[in-house]
Amino acid sequence: MPATLHNSLILLVHHVVRSLPAPVLGALDAWSLRVARRRAMKRQQLWQRKKAAAAAPATASTVYHLKPWRD
């Protein structure tokens, strides 16, 4: 029963979206594109931050501070 209900809902939503006027479909497409671009930009920024963090220790030189001997 749940699978049949799920399929029926998908078909209903598909029919409703396809019956919308062209200007409304255009507005929905534009909104969807903006959301997709924003999410892609966030993923790219996160990837760049991870890449920079992984590369930072390799390029930074470690500074050693020698302590004097104690007798």
C-alpha cells in the first residue's frame, strides 16, 4: 500500500507541475538554478578549505627551540 501511495503522489505532483503556466515554470526553473549554483559554490569553497588545510602543514617549516643542557 505505501509504495502505491508513493507512486500516486509522484504522478500527481508530476501532473500538477506539467500543467503550470510557462511563466511559473520559468520562475521555478530560475529559482532551482540559483539554489543549485549556491550549493555548488558552498561545496567548492568547502573543498578548497579542506585542500588548503591539508597543504598548509607540508609547506610550513617547523621551528625547533633548543633548550640548554642541565648538569
